[in-house]
Amino acid sequence: MKLFRLSNRERNERSKDIYAAYELAYTIVEFGAAISFLIGSILFFWKEYETPALWLFVIGSLLFAAKPTIRFAREIKLASEGDVDDLAERYGG
């Protein structure tokens, strides 16, 4: 199983669709993390909003931690798709 190879995402239309779907999820998570940190930073200007600000930082941190997980899951999915294609070719499918 070869991970993080350009050829995995361009193998066929299905792999292109998988890649696009995971990239969309990655971008949404990245945007959510950035917004959480931005709003959390602004809320720190007011003492009464420190607790919500801290929670936004925790949420943003969790979202940032999810980013490599999404990328890794995408690569495993793309690699496994290739294995199925390879097996089908090898055994006349």
C-alpha cells in the first residue's frame, strides 16, 4: 500500500471523487478551526467572555488535530481503492 502518491488520486474518476470529498472535509475543518481561534481571540478582550473563549480554543485545537487524521484516512482510502483495482486486474475481474 503506497500512501501519499499523486498517482493514487488520479487513478480513475472514483479516486478523483474520493480525493475531492476528503479535500472538502479538510477545508471545512480547517476553516472551522481558524474561525474558532479568531472568535476566541476576540472574546478575550472581555473578562466575562474568557470561558467561552477558552472553549473555542479547545474546539479549534480539536479541529486542527483532526486535519492530519482526515488526510491519513483519505490516503488509506485511496490506497485501498488501488488494491481492489489491482486485484481485479490480476484475477480477471
